[in-house]
Amino acid sequence: MSKFGSGGAQDRRAGPRAAIQHAAKVLCGVFAWDCVIRDQSATGLRVQMLSSATPPGKVQVVDLVSGFAYDVKVVWQKDREFGLKIVGSHDLRGLAPASLQTAKRMWQASQGKVSAS
């Protein structure tokens, strides 16, 4: 029986989620923390911080596997896991504006191909 069946708790997500294990970075200004994206939907992410750092309310998450950066806001926290609502997304695999250069450099470095673009 599903844990979301008639007798269980109700899933309040707007869309389906996919379980993933992507290495990522949480960026806030000049600070960056390692994390793992545990699951993702069209509207949010669940991340596990690899340190005891607690990110502030609004941050950016760089998915080092997919090459996307997400502008997010924290909606819940339990220990080192955070639920994040996606408020914007950016493809780092092509040209990126100056405001995304830190995120792009982090992604490129994780791929072993840092360039000047």
C-alpha cells in the first residue's frame, strides 16, 4: 500500500518528483557549500548539506551534473536536509550573463573544462 494512500499523509507537492543523487553547490554571495540534490520536481529541490552550514532564505543551487543553476528559497529544514522552492533556473552550458559567471565556473571546474566564456 502506498504511504500516500487513503490512510496515509497527503503529498502536497504541485508535481511529481524524481529521486536523483547529483553533486551540487549552494551559493550565497562569496560563500559556497557542498550538497547533494536528493530529489527534484518542476517546482522544487530537496538537498542535503554535506556540512552543518545553514544557508539563508534565498540562495542559488548549482547542479554540477546537469549544468543548471537554480535560484531558490528555503521552505523547510530538517537537520541537514532542506526543501527549496525554485524561483528561477539558468542553463550554464552555453553563454551566461555576468551574474552567473561564478556558478558557471563552478560547473565547468567540476567537468574539468574551465574556459574564459
